[in-house]
Amino acid sequence: MSTLYVAHAQPGHSGDYSCGIGLHDAHRLRVLPLSPPGGILSRRDSQQDCHHLTPNKSLEISCELSSTGRSVTWYKDDVALHQGQRERYVFGPGRLVIQDARISDAGTYTCLGSGGAGVSVSVAAPIAIEPMPAFQKARVNKSFSILCNIDTEPRPRVSWFLGDSPLTPSDRLILSPGKNGVENAKLTILHVTPQDRNTDRLASQVSTQLLVSVLAITTNEEHKGQGITIDPSEPFVLSCDSGQASVPVKWEKEGDGPIAEDDPRLKVLENKTTWSLTIDKPTPKDAGKYKCTAGADSAEIDAFFKLAATLSERQSTAPSAWVEGKEAYIAVAIVGYPNKFTLTWTKDDRPLKVDDRVTTQKFEEVEDAMIRFKPLTTEDAGKYVCLVDNGKEHVEFEHTVEVKGKYAALLPFIGICVEVAVLCAIVYVVEKKALGDAMRAPVSAVSASELPHEEAEEAAGHAGEEPGQEVPPAPEGQEDEHAAANAPPHEAAAEPAPPQEAADAPPHAPADVPPHAQ
């Protein structure tokens, strides 16, 4: 406990005293006028203690005047306290006990002897200060207020600091009562300027601070200074709020100059104090640093492009062409901004081994974006992964390779040849079977003009035989002719009928005898 001794105290010594370094221990001390002769306070009677009450707990205040048997009267804020006035106040020899203390019990307590001597002690309640946000924006040429919410008894004094220096009120910096009527708890800044950017701090029993940042133009960045990433699948929007409806905003892009408003892909819209720039179907060329200017103020926005890595089918070898002994490529097309890329290749989760046969090359202005295999071996088969990093984000590209053997390309040709051979064999067998069936079938009727004259006569003779008449066997060598003669009518050739004379010829005339000799 700190003890303060005041020798030969005078009323001019009254005021706020602190038991610590800051104002959090401050308490008010009042020095009463000298008492009549015989009632002079001793040095010990002027001892002052720092009393801080704790809600719902008891607080004891000592007064040595009463401990000496003197009759004393207790006062709170210059109002006399009487026994039984409050149930929580207990008067005892040399002390005052406040039971179940409350915030309202804070104040200045004085024990005054009958001769005018006395001791005055301040009892302070804990001060509750609502912390202010660490950061707050203010608009140029607008009014801006900072409120310090303090709840305590007795009412504290509030001091403001600008940075580390005490704040001096002026026509633009106005102090006024805040919540609960606490003096100087509200700071108002009129006609804010960029020079007002600073840290304002207030002090009472505890300190809190607020960084006042004046931003003439605010952007639609999620986090100030971290930029915006362009997604090629949707329109890209930039916006700047100047805070002043009468001040137009002009856009420009670093390296390209002012934005052309007649560009069909661009749209510049105004909504009160906010101006927006919309780019339909953005491309990597739209990435970069943009600047919006409103009067004398400006703000910059970094526009990044979403990083992507895909297979370049135009430069990469087709899967069917990965044949042992040939040359092959894997090319990666990379887009994004920032456009400084770092590539790391792996094969089957291990770092890619680069040598005279397997090399990396530049592709589309990106180093190591292409792998060249010359010649291919079966060991080159596997999963290739490329990790791409541009400092802003990173992506992975994956490509699986299958390498065929040297003679693998002949397999389709051999298969075709086998199919053709099988087809030809089937055709040959079918045709051969059809020809055999035709040869075993009955011989078609032959026209009469093609038979010998004797056979024609014999056929005619047989035609004239009576039904049931036995036909003698034909001579040897004539069985075929006889069979042909006995063929059914529908198998006979459509030839003219033989002459009548032939029909009268003997049925069994010798084959070597002319007809006129019979």
C-alpha cells in the first residue's frame, strides 16, 4: 500500500492524487480549513489511503479521530450519514464499514470531529470502459466522432492524446460530454482531412485507443492492399467509393493508360458516390494494377488472375503415339497473374530425373513447362505431376503416360491380316460346298437336237409303248441314253417332236445299223 504524508496541509492541497503511475489510481483529496484552537490535526491524522471498492464486498474506511474517543460525524459527498440511515452502513470505533458495497457507494467520505478536525477520503468504483475498435475509417470533408463509453462513480476525468501528445481542442477538434454525462468523453473531428490520420488515445482509470485512418477512396477489396483475383468464369468488377457524389472517378491501368470507355467489354457505372468498372469475359491480359482517381485523391487495386495449368494438346504427344524408340513431349499451358512462375516436376511422387535423354524446355515463355523424351523407353511410363507457384497461389497439373513396345504398333495390322484370311477361308469353304451339291444333283434334260438320231428314235419308240408293257433292258453302253429317254416330261428339253418315221422305228434297233437298213 502506498502512503502519502502531507505536512502542514492547506486547502490549496486539495485535488486529485494518484497512487500509481497513471490515472487509474487517482482519487480526490480535500483539505478542510483549520479548526479552532485546540483542534489542530496531528501529522498522523492527515494520512490518506487509496480506497477502491469491489461490488458485493465489504469496504472499511478508517478514521483515527473516532478511535481516540472523539465524537465524529461521517459525511458522503458533503451529506451527513446517520446511524440506521442505511442498513449497509456500520459505524464503529475508528471506522466505517460499508457492507455489500455497490457502485453507488463510491464518492468522497469525510469524518469530521466536533472541533472541526477531520479526514477526507475518496472511494472510487471500478471504471468500465468499452474498448474502441482498433481501426475506423473516416470520409474526407465529413464529420467524424469518437465516443468513449465510461461507466463509473464518481464521474472520472477524461484526457485525450493524439499519438503520444495531449490533444488540444480547437475549432475542428471538439470535446463534449459522452455517455452518462462524462465530461470530454466524446471527440468530434470536423471536416476530416488526410492529415487527421493518426492514433487517438483517451485516458481515465484505464486506457483505450483507436486508430483513425482517413481514406479518401475506398475499394471493394476484401482486405485492404491484398488485391482482387479475377475468375475467368464470371465478370470482373472493381469499385471505388470517393465519398463525394459530385466528384467523378477516372480509371486507368498501369502500362495501358486511361481506360477506354468505348471498349465493348468494359462498363463504367455510377451509383451515388461509388463508381464501378466491370469487365466481361476477362482474360489474363486484364490483370495488373488499376488506379481510380477522384479529384486530388486516388487509390490503387492489384488485379490478379486465377492460376491454372492444363495440358497443351497441340504440342503434347497423343497417347497412341507413345511408342518405344520414338520422340514424345508433355507441354503444360499456364495462365495466371502474377506471371512469374516456378515449376517443379515429379514422376511417381519422386523428383523428375533430367538427363541428356529427358530434358525440360521453355514453352509459351514459361521455363520448364515442357518435357522432351528422346528416345522413349518403357521406363518413361508413369504419373507426371507439375507443381506451379506464382507467389500468390499454387496449382498442380497431372498427366499419366503409357509407353508401348517397339512392335506394339504392328499388332493392329497383324490383326487385320488375320481377319482377312479367316474371311477368305470362310468364303472358299462355302463356295466349294455349293459347287459339290450342284454336281450331285440330277442332270437337267438335254435338248433332243443334242442326242444321236438312234437315241431319238429309241426315245420315240418308248413313248409309243403301251402302259404296263415291260421294257427290255437296254444294251450295254446305252443305259445312260435309256435313262435320259425315260426322264419325266417336265425334264425334257423344249425341242420340236421327232418325225413320225422315227416313232415307227423298231424299239430295239442296233445302235450301229442305219435306219434305212432296217
